[in-house]
Amino acid sequence: MYVLKESIGTKLRLMRFAKNITQKEVAEKLGININTVSAYENDKIKHEIGLVKRFIKLYNE
């Protein structure tokens, strides 16, 4: 049986799309670099739980 699992980065990207905001807007609201937003969404760096929680909080506003 094949199970498709979305990565944390993919889930963050989909949440951002659902909120209809840009990576730049996310970066500005969280006080981080736009490259960090991109790296998180593309699973290029280790996901720190504290920052992931901040992303989720922003997307649930």
C-alpha cells in the first residue's frame, strides 16, 4: 500500500496559499528573512518547532 505524506514545508505552503498571502508578507509579519520562508516551505532547512508554531499561528488568524 502506498501512502502519500505531505512534508511540513508543503503543509506550510498550502496554508499560506489558503490565506492568500505572499512569502514576503509572511516574512515581514514574522520578522524573518524571505529566504527563510522559502527554505521552510521547500524543506531546505531543519524546521524549528518554535518558528513552525509562529507560521501556524499567523495562518490561523
